[in-house]
Amino acid sequence: MELFTSGDESQLDVIKRWIDDSDIYLLILGGRYGSIENTTMLSYTELEYDYAIEIGKPFFAVVIEEKALERKVKEIGSEVLELGHPQELTLFRDKVLSKISSFFEDTKDIKLSVHETISDFEARYDLEGWIHGSEIPNVSPLYDEISQLRKTNKEQEELLKEQTKNKNQVINSTSDSNFQDLISILNSIEIENKLSQDNSMETTHKLSLFELFLICRDQLVTGITNQHDVGNRVAFFYFNVCPKLQIHQIVINEKVAGVQWRRFSLTKKGENLLAYIDKQDLKKN
């Protein structure tokens, strides 16, 4: 009771607020009934016990053994007994013992009861608990790591933007003369042609990389894969033609999501090259 201070709140309001803020209510009932609240003429201890039960707060009680109380009287004197309200104490004790309670003879019994009961309550209730400031982990290294990751992420974003900008500049700067030079290069590269009308592996003659690019252009639009059952014609394009086209950034080899194979598909440069070829063919016609 010495913790109470003067203010607008009544002592009972303060007690209720303390109980509301607590995870568990523990009653240690000895040989005294406690200070009386003037309105109800019940002890503050009994009122707080009733309130904890009323709001459904997890609670338990430890009650002093009669022989332990007798021993305290011998050691300390009658001041450990309730002389002013013995009947009220008896009724309160009976009320407490009507629910599951533990008995104690000394402080070690109280400690044991608290330890066992809280362990049980932790499994049965969603307890928040109180944490001492010294038990709060030092999260400063974590903040430093997050800050560094944010910095690195921002740098990567800026780098990606710059790379995308440069890539777009290369694409946008592609002129007809550039395409003509590229076609000349592809025409200068010859590959042994293993294609025939019936798609057999019969060797016939050499074709330029440009001619083979035109032959497989429609397949490149959808992608040429290395599936095990693609057939000789597709396998020839995948292993003999596409790698050489990739050198000139016309196609790109990528992993196909959710499957085991890979795929060659047109890059933006490759699409622009096909568009240029179609435009030139249209002019000729």
C-alpha cells in the first residue's frame, strides 16, 4: 500500500489498472486479511482477487499452512494474525480454497509454486510478459546492415538504369548502314549445312549464317529449345546456328521457367534486324 500516491485515481482504480496491465494475478494469502476499503468493507486484497477472476485474468493462489502460521506466531508474535477481522479472513480463505490453490510453509514453497504455475500458464495462455531493458537485444548491427543493404540496392538500381539507358541508346542509334554491315558479316560466315528437304542429317553444302538465320527466323520468334525430342533440324539450329548468332547479339540463350531445358530467342537487336530485312524486301518488290 506504500506504493500508492495522492492523485485523482482511487486506490482501487490503481489496483485494477495494475491487474489489467499484468499477465497473471498471483495471490499470496498469509495470516492477515489486509487493509479495508471503506465502501465495500472488504479488504483491498479480496477486492483485487475478485476483480482478477471477474475479468478472466489467469490467476493462482498460494495459502499459508496452519502449522506454518503457528510457527510464525511463536517466532514473531500475534501481530502476524488477523485480530481485527478474523471472520472476514476465514470467509476469504474459504473462497480462495474453493478454487485450485497451493499451500506453502516457507518462501521456497512459494518460489516452486510460481515456477510450476507460470510454466503451465505459458503453454495455455498468450502471455506478453515484461522485459527488462538489459534483456533487449542490441539491434544496432542489424540497423547498420539494413542501411548498407539499402545503399547497395540503390546503387544497383542506378547501375541498372544506366545500363538500360545505354542499351536503349545502342538500339535507337542503329541505322541502315549498321544493319548492312551486320548482314555482310553474317554472309561471310559459312556453316556446313546439314539440312535437307526431308530433314535428314545428310550433308549437302555450306550456307552462310545469314541464310540460316532467315531459314530459322520464324522458329526464333517463338524460341528454339534444346528439348530431348526436338528433332535433328531444331537441334542443328540450336547447337550450330544460334551460338554464332548470339555472338552478334541477335539471339539470347535463357532458362525456361519451370522446365529443364533452355531456349534461344530473339533480342531486340534481332527483332530490329528482321524488321529491316522485311522493309528492304518490300522496297524490292
